[in-house]
Amino acid sequence: MASDGTPWFVEIRNNAIGELVPTTNRSSISVNLQTSVSLAGPQGTIVMPVTFAQSEASTGSTHLTLNVSGISANGIPTNMTASFGPNGVDLLPGQQATSSLTLAAHNLTPGVYYLTLTAADSSRYVLDSIILKLTVTGSSPDLLPVALVALGVAIAAGAAYFALSRSRARRD
């Protein structure tokens, strides 16, 4: 993270380091969505509208395919799913369309995640993108049972040690 709060990434395979920035809009297509959301706890669902627009000056219709990726081995944080409804939109010059982005977390580790939403044409050429900051607060519910088991084991071990030491003290 840069001192100004800008997220940075390191790409291991290609020995690259860089800043996460949306693509420069070189097309007549624009993507708009809330750029920062929070999830209270490691589980839950967020549904948000995503608006797409094509400028009046463009010619012809455009079919957009939507995608979400993030910083992880498989393109989206572990224990999270992302989906659009609908997954693609068709735009005419001067027209807008809306899709819903659904993010579902399943025991997602609390922290900050940066996801990139892209809109690509039928040739898979990215026409526009936007970065979404997802903040997950709270603690993982899976840690509580583990902590309780560890505490129980520690208490049992302490009791066994105490009983063993008393038994040895009686023999002496």
C-alpha cells in the first residue's frame, strides 16, 4: 500500500511491481459503481448495481461481458464468489444498462481486498474497468471453536500435570 492509500501489487511470474489503476477509458463505454463497500463479518452477501453507458458519439451496438478479478491465485479472494445478473449487457449509442454485482463471502478472512470489475466487448477487449475496495471487518467464526479446543486442551494438560506431580509428591 502506498503512503497515499493507493494499492500496489507484485506480480511474481513476470517480476513486475505496479499500482492498481482502472484502465484509461479509450472507448465510448463507461462503468460506474460504488467504489468502496464494507462487509460486517467474514460471511455475508453484498448486492450492488453496476451501470454501463455508451456515448452518443459511438456507432453501433456493443455487447459487454462482465468480469470480476482480484489479488489471488485464482483471480478472486479465497472463500468469495462474485456474479452478475445479467452477466452481459447490450448497449446502443446514448444508452445505459444496469446489472447487479453480487459478492458472497464464506468465512472470508477479515481485511481489505481490491477487486477489479471489467467490461469487455465480444473480442474480449477491455473497454473500461473500475476498482472496488472491499473491507471485511470482524473475526472469523472458525477461530472461536479452535480457541476453545486449545483452551480445553491446555486446561486438561495442566490438570494432568498437577495430578501427576501430586502423585509423585505422595510417593516421595
